[in-house]
Amino acid sequence: MDPECSRLLPALCAVLADPRQPMTDDTCLEKLLDWFKTVTETESSLLLLQENPCLVELLSQALKFQDVSSRILSFSLRLAGIFAAQENCFQFLQQGELLLGLFGEAGPLGLPAWNVPSVRSGWIQGLCSLAKHPSAEQFLVDCGAVDTIFSLQGDSSLFVASAASQLLVQVLSLSIQGRATPHLGSSDGDWPSCAQSIVGYLEESLRSGATPQITQALKVLTTTFGRCHHSWTEALWMRLSPLVTCLLEKDTVPTAHSLADLFLSMARSPTFGSSDCDLWVTLAQTLSCLSPTQAGPLALGILKLHVCPQALKTQAFDVLLQPLACVLEAAAQVPGSSGLPDGTGSNPTMADALLASTSSCAALLCQSLAHLGELQALPHSPRPWPQVLLLEATVMTLRFCSGSAVPISSVGGRLCGILASCIRVQRAALDFLGMLSQGTGPQESVTQVFAILLEYLRSPESSPTVLKKAFQATLRWLLSMSKACGSNNPDPHTQPFLRELFPVMQKRLCNPCWEVRDSALEFLTHLTTHWGGQPDFRQALLASDVPELTQQLLQDPEAYVRASAVTAMGQLASQGLHATPSGPEHPGAKQSLPQELLHILSLDSEGFPRRAVMQVFTQWLQDGHPAMAEDLEQFMARVFQVVSRDLDWEVRVQGLELARVFLAQTLGPPDCPYAVALPAATPPTSPAEVLRTLGRVQLLEFAFRALFDCDRPVAQKSCDLLLLLRARTAPGGGLQGAECNPEAVTVEAALRAWQAGEQGQPLGELVPEVVVAILRTLDLEGLQATLAESSDHVEQSPRSLLQDMLAAVGALGGHEADCY
């Protein structure tokens, strides 16, 4: 330990042990514990206590429970566990019965402080640290801690109960590992005494018939089999399996989710994962016993296993398909003709659950659709994958929800009534329909998909969230069909859909709900990005009023919509698809799009539209958009002038990205010493001319101002920009600095004032020689390193922590505190 820390420890321990002192901050106590953990990982805990007896005195003071606060008591319990994790230190603390006083029955268990969850949690965490060597096992038995751990399994605090469950697993593993246990069996005498006590507790809990106790026992077993992969876990299961499997024989399986978690934990363990293990029979039985809602998560878990019998995977896949099979059967004209794999349909229990209520039906269908969506994305998804039938079932589910289905059977009529306008199922079905676009299907199925999507996009009953899902699914299917035909053009079969789509888009862009307008604009942006250059798409888009309506939404009252409109117009303009009003009905005073976006950047009160404008300008400059070519310097000067004063740091960061692109284009590609010299069409721009250009567009003033920005991302971006500029213009570029020039002195003085927070001082004239001198003078590398450090980098040492804790209670003299 650092000598200075050793000097400060006695005073700190005295403060912590004194109940009259103000409460120490929890964060400081946590940091103090972390420091002690770090120290004991590299040093002897015994030596640490011998050299710093104040620590033992602090722990001894915690034995006077009536006087110690619950916060300090919890801290002391955890600290004692950290020290006792080393066996020689454990023996040292045992000599004075300090550990027995802290963790035994005579400790805090019967006192008022025990009612505070943090004290119980500290007691558990202390034992978790302590229980790492053979001596600890006997101590836990002798001091009665094991019985207390049993009682804490059902603690009112979920955090305490969870920690107690973890501790019980750790103690069980500690009591068995390292011993010769080849003959563990059903007899109590076969097990070590501590393990025997724990196994007996688990048996009693499983026999109790009380759901809370059964759940607690199953959680302990789940953690045990998930953590411990030794042979003794197999013996443990052989002893307890009859009690666990008996739970499956009850009319209503208690704690079904806990049972499923247990079996899946075992299936993932190498101890139980062999193909001939009886566990697979138990899993198959469990799938049959659980209710449809309970069986879904277990079925998904089984299908995610890498090692599993094919028959069990088939059974699990059937469980997930059954809700959709019921939907197809309800819509079928011939009973029993769902068309799904054999054994999937005709499940009366599933049908009853679907028809029981709207909530039951929605829960089952949403669960099935979500689980199937997870499987479809896996590389080892079930094969064969019933793509066509899943498409039909999903489309039919959406029709039942929208009311457009025409059921023949009474079951179909009831299902139609239950699912009518069920937003939850609509969202889940549209999500899954979008995922199914990754597969293929016959043209008839694809036509049905686009028909139902168009129906939802048109329907006035579609909620904003459902419409967003419909737009997302539509985009995925359009792109999938384009990819399937091996072209960037829209698929020929989808072109009629596009012609019907744009009138719907016009309607949605005028929707009174801002979420709908926003979703439509995002959809339009994605479509234009992918197909803006394709003739058929351009013709369909320009034949509609979508470009004009999009430009009108730049003035929308909702900031999110204005931001999306800016992005959409930027993409439309990049493809030459934006509106260009002309004629007597459009006065000539109307602004051009770049000017309109610059107006938004200057005056919009919200940050989202301004950020979007900067992103559009950056993209336009990168792509060489014609709008940026007209009087570029004047336009960029206005942009940098506006953005340098923007209050939103993200706008300023994006402005520096625009500056980086402009700088790169102005500098041109860097010289390569190995390139073959070819005659240049235009001579390279000299460094002096580059700097003059950057000065005219006010990029340099913007970058220097941002270098001392109070928001670190802005300063970092500016520092990187100036380093690039210095590398390309200052060294060997023929320009000499003017360090003694009066103009350079003026600029340096202004920069110092800016760094001090006086941003109002003018910078002065930035002639090339002055800029080079300033770039050479500034310690940009040092500033870059400083900005890369964390906010508490100045001082986060243990010494500083101890000083701050002492200063908080006035126990330090002078100015020794070093707050960070």
C-alpha cells in the first residue's frame, strides 16, 4: 500500500467508526471497497492488517451494532469478507472471533439494523468474498450462516434474495469440489455435511407444494447447473430429478418458467448435453405438459441449442407453429387444411387458448411471431423452413385484424371478432412479415403480401405505430424483390405497386398526426436513396405531388417532421427529384432549396432540423451536388458563420465535419512519393492559396473558436481538423511562420482570451503566415491527448479518495483535499 494512504487510513477509520460523524457518501464507500479489493489481489491481506491495525479496530467497532449506522455496518461486513478471502488472514481474524461476531448468530441478525436490506446484502456479499477456501466451509456451518442463507432465499428484497441464491450455489460448490466424491448417491452419508444440508433444503422445498419455495429451489438448481460443470452435478440431478419431474405430473404445472429455465440450463451444460441423456425425454414431456403460452419460450430455447435430438427440435418447432396453424385452419374452407407440417395443427388446447379472450389470443400470436422471427434470423434455423405457409398465415392474421378476412367457419368468425383492430398483433405480424422478406416465395404469395401492405398503408384505421411498421415491412419487401431479380431497379412485378403507393404517400404526408408524416418522410428517404436514379421510380414519383408536399413539410410545426423533411429533400435534390416551382402561381421571390435550408439552420428553434441541414450540406459537398457549386465560397462562409454560433454542440460537430470535407477537397489528395508523375490537368493549389481560401470562407475562425469549446466532442473534432491542416500546409510547404509578427501576437492574444472563456474578442486578420505560425505554436498533440482522457483524469488515485472523504467531515487541515 502507498505510504501516504497508510498515513491517512487511521484518521479515515476513526471517522467511519464514529457514529457522530455525518454519513459518508455511498459512492465513496464503494470506491473504497474497490480499492481494497485491488490491493488484496496483489498484496497479503494479513500483512495489510498487521501494518494497519486501524482496519481491525474499524471492524471491531462494527460489533457494537447499536452505535453503528446501517451504511457503515454493511461496508464493514463486505470489507471483512474481502480480507478473509485469503485463508491466512481468515485464520487471523478468527483468532479474535471477529468473523464470528460479524457473520454468526450473535451478529447483526437479531438487531434492528438487519431490517435494512443493505445490511442483509452486505452480509451476503461479505460471505461471497469469504467463501473461497476450505476453512470457510466449516466456519459457515459452525456459525449458523447456512441456515440464515436458507431463510434469505425468500427475502422481501429481490436483490437480497437473488444474492442469497447465488451464495447458496457458491457454498454448495465449495463444499463438494476438491473432495473425493466418486460415490455420491441418494444417501445422506454420501455427501459432505454442508452439501448434505443444502441438498436437504432443496428436497424439502421441492416437496413443500408451495410455489415460492419450489421456485427458489429451481432457481438455485438452474444457477448450479449453469455455473458448475463437474461430475457431481450429475449426481445432484440423479438425487433431485424425481422431485422435479413430479412437478410435471400436476394438473397445473407450478413455476413453469422456472422449470423451463432449469432444463435449458442443463441442456447447455456439457455434463448433460450428450445425445443419449434422459434430459431430452424430460424436455419432450415438459413441452407436452405446459400450457401454450408457457411452452413457447421453452420451445425457442430448445431450437437454439446446438446439440439436441432432431425429434425434439421438430416437436419444439411444431409448438411455435401451432398458433399460426390455428389461424390458417380458421380461415380454411376445408377443416384441417392448414397446410402446415404434420402434427402442427389440430391442437384443441391451442385453439381454446386463442379463442379464450383478446389478451390470451394476442399474447400467443405475438409470442409465436416473435419467436419465429428470432429463429428465422439464425444460421441454424429449422429446416425445411415453411416460408410459403408462414407468409399465408401472417397475411391472414393481418386480415383478421383489419376485418378484411371473410371466414367461412364459426371459429374464423370468432377469431375475426377477437383480433379486430388489435394493434399489438398488427405490429408483431408486420415485423415478422418484414423478416420473411429475406426468404423467397411464389409470385402469388408475394402479390398477397403487397396487397395486405397496401391495405394497411391506405386504411384510416391504421394507428401511427402500425403505419410505421407497415412502411418498414414494405421497404424490406421492395428491396428484397429488387435484389432477387439481380438488379438495382424495382422488380417488374412491384412497379404497379409503386404507382399505387405514391397516392397513398401523398395522403400520409398530409396526415394530421405528426408521427405518420414523419414515418412517411423516412420511408420516402429510403426509397429515394435506393432507387432515385431509376427511370421507372423517377417517373412514378414525379407524376405525384410527393416532392412538393415534402418541401412544404420543411415548415411543419413539429421539429421531428421538419428534420425528416430536410433529410428527404436533401436526398431528393441529390437525385434531381426535388420540386422546382415556376410560373405565375409561384412568385420568383421563392428561395432556392439551399437558401431555404440555410434559413432553417439560422432560425429554427429546435436542434433536430438544424442537425439534419448540416448533414445534408455535408453529403451534398461530398457528392459534388450542383447546388454547392454555385458561388461555393460565399455559401460556405455563411454556413460556417451561422454554425459557429449555434448553441447545439451536435450542430457544431457536424459543422466541423463539413469543414473537414471542404478542407480535404481544397487541399486535394496528398502527395505520394511512389506515384508515377503524370501531367496534371490543373496545377496543385499552393498552401498559401489554401489558407487564403479557408480564411475567406471563415473556416479557420470557426475551427480556432471550436478548439476551446466547452463541449469536448467539438474541441476534439476541431483539434483533429487543425492537425490535418498543419500536416498539409505548415511543414515544408514553402510558407514561413511569422511568430514575431504583430498580427500573430494579436491572434495569439485572442486565442488565449477564447481559451479563458472570453469568446467576444475579435481574432484578427488570419493571413497565411500568421496561420502557419499559430499552428506551429499551438500544442495540438498535447491538447488532443488531454481531450482523449476521461473527465476525472486529473486525480483518481486512492490517496485523493481518502483525502476527499476526510475533507468532507473536516478531518483534514489546510488544503489537502483533492476533489475530482
